Amino acid sequence: MAKTEIEAEFQNGKLIRQDEPYNYQTDELVVEFTGTQIKQTEFGKSIEEPYTYSVSGDKINYTEDNKPKTITIKSQSNNNLVLVVEETDIHDGITYKEVVETSFVKK
């Protein structure tokens, strides 16, 4: 179950925006890792088709919209998991990066 999420945006390596932490309601977002699939639900309803994934060190690798994606495991314990997703894009010579860090509590 997701607990909090923080989103930040960078332009050419400089922080241009960082949101206040968003605190999820109970069962608002649940991410379940089962075997080789990632399942996501909001308030008990599936929000996307399950993704197939693999883990290599601190990286979770999966494919979305025919594009390989990576989630970084920032930290984990028996009850908590912190995941970071980074997406980078270049437009007109400017590098844009969005970083989303989500903290989960084991259900």
C-alpha cells in the first residue's frame, strides 16, 4: 500500500519544482509484486494491466508501451519499500527529468 509520494522536476540538472509530499489514503494505491508480475489497484479496482518484471540488484525492470522501464529500489525493510522512478527527455537541447519517489508500507 502506498504511503507517500514526492515528485520533482529538473531542467538541465537544476531543480525547478518539487511538490509537497502526497499522503495516500488507505488502499488508495496498492502495488502488488506477485511472482513475475506487478499489479496496481486504486481502492480495490485494477488500474492497469499487470506488468511482467525482473529484479537485478536494486533495479526493477519492466516494459510499458513497448518501452523498457526501470524502477530503482531506494530502500527496503520488512515493512517498508521506497521506489524511485526517473524519466528523462531532451527537447531543443534542454534535458528535462522527472523524479517520483514513492514510499510503500507492507500490508
